[in-house]
Amino acid sequence: MQNVKLVRIEYWLEKPEVGVHFMGSSLHTNNQLRRAHCWFPCVDFGLQRCCYDLEFTVDSKYVAVSNGTLLCQVITKDDPSSKTYVYCVNIPVAAEFITLAVGPFEVLPDPHNGVVSHMCMPSNLSKLQCTVSFFHTVFSYYEEYLAATFPFGSYKQVFIDSETALSSTCVGASMSIFSSQLLYDERVIDQVISTRIKLANALAQQWFGIYITAETANDGWLLDGLAGFLTDCFIKRFLGNNEARYRRYKANEAVCKVDVDGATALSLSGAAAELYGTQAIGVLGKIRSWKAVAILQMLEKQMGPESFRKVV
């Protein structure tokens, strides 16, 4: 700890346009693609990681949900109308995975797993209970398959109003923010599979992409592939082999079509750093992930499931 200098930066935001978003009584962040520095001072580069101590003071009727372990909630005598939430991220993560959601959330602790909590607006509580009833199975399955416990002390799933959400999913360290459009009740059948896959994939990224990071920007495709591969394992185990094979067939069909048309390679050498992650967004980004999963499934077939699993 010698020759370490502490730098204190005081800052404020005025009408932020990206990174942090306000809507009615709620707030949430979206840090992907170098937007973290738009709402807090940081080195906004995916290969730079550090630990964080986070404190958020909000109105006492709101809940502030952020990364890491919630150490305490503090109400001061000087201002009893506000409450401070103190979080600690003791595992180094990139700034893009620091996230925050504030609102009058209802908190639903997972009855099967004390590490997991689910949150939503009060009007969606019944849908939330139905939507996340399966979640402990995927959580336990991932830990079993990887022979490793969840890398963070807790995991939070926050469902915000669809009018507020910029995308259906925003993944952060030890938490994910979802659009309330993913919620469903017991009368809905057709949305169940797609929602479960999105929630399973967001959880897989906690291991591959956030906890385990690429050594260089050129290696990012491998983490996308591993997260997608783990999600495919979940689909096969819990949603059926037919569902898994159909989705893999459609994904491979799209990959082949784009490759014939001259798609860029997964490994882009020095050019990858200059793209700042834009290669992973949009339709081509989705196909890029499918291609990465296809490569890993080919490798699993050559090695055998058990040998491949030990390597992972």
C-alpha cells in the first residue's frame, strides 16, 4: 500500500442523456458500450477492473438496488426522510458492470435460495412470483455443472416498468435489470420459454463475462460463447431436448447464411479494441454469439461431454 494516493472527486449530473435514466418515480442505469463514465467518474474500459464501495442515499420510501453485498441501510437522525444503502463489491469488476436501480420496489426473497432476491413495482408482484418460481433450479444447475458456487455474495433481479427500460435485459455484477414485459402470470403460456431463457442467460453471464473476463478484447467472443453454451445446457435439461435442438438448428442456419454473405470473423485481432463492444450488439451481435456457441458445441462433441465439462 505504499505510494498510494487517494483522489477524491466531487461531481454532479445535470440532465444526463445516457448512462442513467429517470422516469417518474424510478431510476436505472445502462452502462454497456462505455456509458458508465456518463454518470460516475471511472476508467470506463472493459479490461480495467477494481473493487467498489457504493453508497446511495434515497427517499426512505424507495429501494436502491446495486452491486455486491448490501452491508447496511442507514437512517440518520438529521434527515429521517432519507435512507442510505451501503453496498460492497469485493471482487474486481469492470465499470460497465456497476449498475443501479431505484424505485418503490417490492422485494421478494427467493424461498429456495437465500442468495437470490427478486424485485419489481408493486403492481407486478403477482406476475413476479409466477415468473421467478423456476429460478432456483437454473441457479442450482449452473453451480452443479460448473462445480463452483456463485461468485458473488448475492444476486438481485430487478424488473422495471417497460416504458422506462431501454432494453429487455441489462446485466451488472451480481444483479440484472429486466423490462417488466418479461413478466407473466399463470394464464400465459407462450412467453414462459423466452423469459426463462433470458433470465438463465443473464445468470450465465455472471460467471462468463463479469466474474471471468477476457484477457484481451479479441477474446471476448469466447465468454459470449460460454455464457450461451451454459444457457443451452439449461434449455436441454429443463425445457427439453426438442426445444434445444430446434433453437440450435435455427441459430446454425442463421450463422451459415451470414457467413456465406461475408460476416466478420469472431477473432478480429487489433481491430476488436477499436470497436468498443459494438460488434456484440444488434442482429449481427446475436449471430456472433450463436457462432461462438456452435464452436464450443463442436469442441464438446470432439472431447466428450464430461471431458469438456472439466475444462470449463
